[in-house]
Amino acid sequence: MSRAGSPDKTGTGKRATSRMGLTAALCAVFVAGMVGMAFASVPLYRIFCQVTGYGGTTQQAEKAPDAAIDREVTVRFDANIVNGLGWSFRPVTRSVDLKVGEMGEATFLAENRGTTTTTGTAVFNVSPLSAGGYFNKIACFCFTEQTLQPGESIEMPVTFFVDPAIAGDSDLDSVHTITLSYTFYPAEPDAVASVSGQDSAF
């Protein structure tokens, strides 16, 4: 029993402990929420890029438009390899000229020049970045793991078209060349090197 006029230290201690427990619980919830957002941010960012063409991300389509328009564009192809994969990777065709809305096709060649079986995955973008929203791929090898035995090579096609809607974007009136670029990197997370160390095929 506490004396009259003296503070109840037991009650104060319980309240302090309760507040500390509540603070710890809130911190744990906050940390869990941040971890969840970190995992969710990648697919959400990818969806945002695919919808808007942000960062040179291309669009996906099932087929080309029924008719092309009277505007020509040159599509160049670029191939890169991240250090550590041990492959060679290049476009078989360097560029194609086609009308906007017309379906184009290109083939890339990858070869495992190493002594072990390795698996790679390709990512892509187009430049200028603002053209990404109008560049549509019908078929592509991107984001699909490719496994090659030592000395094995594979041809990988990509079909695409430039959306005629580009003609309505006055900011792209001066764009006559679009570059489609792929970069292959090792599929194993612990083998992925920095993209800054990539070797260009050009």
C-alpha cells in the first residue's frame, strides 16, 4: 500500500510498460508493411511501365493493325550481355525499315561460349524512351529463361509493330528511328552482375 500523497510507482510502471509494448507492436507493423510494399513495388512498377510506356517499356499486342499508315520508321536492334554469363548475343539483322502499323520481325542469336550449362534471362527497352508507349511486341523471348549447354546456340525471334497512334503525338514527329535493346543476364540471383558492366554487341 502506498502512503497518502506519494505516487503509485507500480501503476506508473505498468502504464510505461504498456506504452512500450504498444510502441513496439506499432513498429513491428510498420516494418512488416514496408517489407510488403517493397515486394509489391516491383510488379506494380512493371505494370505502370507497361501501361504508360515509361522508361522505354514496350507494349504487348496479339496482332498488328489491319492497315499501316504512310509514315516510315527504322527500327534498330541492340544486344548486350551482363558480365559473368559467358554468352555471345547479337541481332542477326541490325535494322529494318517499315511503315508505322506494319508488322516487323527480327531474330537474335545467343551462344554459350562457356564450359558449363548456364541460364539467362533478357530484359528490354526502347529508345527514345517516349516511343515505348507506341512500340508493341506480338512475340518476344524477354523474361523467359533460356538454358544453353556449352557450345549451344539458339535463334530467338521477336515480332512487333509501331502503333499508328504515334502520328497523333506531335512530340514524336521528328522520331524516324527507334532502337529496341535487349540485355541478357544470368538467371541465378547470386550470379547477376551490375548492368553497368555489360558488353555491347555493337
